[in-house]
Amino acid sequence: MPFSQQPSSSSPEIAQPYRGAARFPDASTPSWRIAILRGIVWGLIGMIYAPLFTGLAELFQGLGFGHGSYIAAAALAGGVGAALYGAREVALIATGIGVLVGVLVLTLFAEQMAVLHLVVVAAAVAGLVGLTVSFPERCSRHVPGKTMAGLATGAICGGFLAFVEPFHPNPFSSFAVLAFLVSVNGVLYVSTVRWWLSVSRRLHCESRPCYIIESLVMATLAGVAAGSVWMMIGPLIDVEAGLWQSASAAMHERIPMAILGGLFGGAIAGMLLEFFRFSWVHDL
């Protein structure tokens, strides 16, 4: 059934800068009920962030980045996470496409398809959907600015870990790393995202046609989702031995404590953001 032709800000016309963001902090009294709710939401965010960061960190370790793996993995995970939670229904559709393509390709062509091919196929399918389908909600013009904020705050937090770990007698545990990244990165992101949105507007990132922005966002998220499917399933079906296979196997060993760390750090960060009256950023 075709989409209705109602006016929509996600139509192909040029997107206009969003000017309705609330300022912070809020002077009202914090609520325990809202703080717990916000803690749950951020805990779920941490649970999703954890495997993404862990997989990327293992890949960069295998490529010889050393302690710099923290910087690269945290920056990319922060940018992807910001795009994921900023794009709303576009992100859900793109992630669904990526997962579906990943499962189908691994089911039908596991021995012929490398992980990079899988990522490209998923990104191409999602990008095509973004170019041809008009979504009913407002344009995702705010996503480039949010992505820049996630990249920057992730790189800062990863850089701190890369700097201090050599002075620690043992490598940091997955629980500690994810608890730190999700909590501190989350607070820095909420504190700076409005400034990054203003930078995005000055760079005219928000003045592009909506279908171009949505296509790029969908291609990126679908590629990440397809790659994540491979990282989770690859060792089980024994495909593409080498760097990706070893990174996937190492990620599986770290996942349980990483997810617990992400859940704990996210819950703490969410509650602190509410108690200190930082505004929610879903309205940006």
C-alpha cells in the first residue's frame, strides 16, 4: 500500500534547521520514578553499545592499533550509537534491513561471501530504500550533528583509557571499560550535543535533501547491523578464518562482562542525568 501524500518534513525538499530544542538544566525537582525510568533506558543503551564497542576494539587490536584501539572503537561506537538513537524509525528500518540481509546471506552464501561483501550488500539495499521511500516522520537532519557529537565524545573517552591503561599493572577488565565508557561518554554526549548540532548547521550538513541524509544514515546503520550479525554468527558456522574470525571469537569471550558493564554504567549515567536535571535529547 503506498504511503499517503500528507505533508511531511521527511519529503525530498531541502531540510530546514531545527530550532525547537529545549535548554538545560531544568529547574524542576527531580523525580525518583523518572530517574529510574531514565536509568533503565540508558542501561538498555549500554547493553547495545557494549557488543558493538567490544567487536570494534578486537578488530582494531588485530590490526595492530594497540592502546589506540580504545580511541578508534569508542569513537566509532559512539558515532554509530548516536545515529542509531537519533534516527528513530529510520534507524529501526535500517537495522532490520541489515539483520535480515545478514541472516539471508549467511544462510544462502556463507562460504562465498566475505564479511565486507555482506556489509556492502546490506548498506546498498538500505541506501536504496532511503532514496526511494518517503518516511512519514520529520527528516533525520539532526543525525549528522548527533553523529559528530558521538564520534568526538567517544574519542575523548577512548583517549583517556588509552592514556591511563599503560600505567595500570593489568589490562582493564571489560566490565570496567564499558561501565566507564557508557557513563562518562553518555554524560559528555548529552552535555555537548547541542553545540555539535550548531556546528552541523554551520557546515550546512542539515541543508541537504532529506532523502540524501536518510539514505546515508540507513546505509551506515544497515552495514553495521549486518557486520554485527556476522560477528555473532561467524564462529558458529566457521566461515572466513583470519582476523575477523579471531576478533569474533575474542569478542564472544568478553561479551558477558562487557554487557554487564554497559548495563551498570548506563543505569548510573541515566539516573545522574535526571538528578542533575539534564534534558532528554530525543527531541533534538
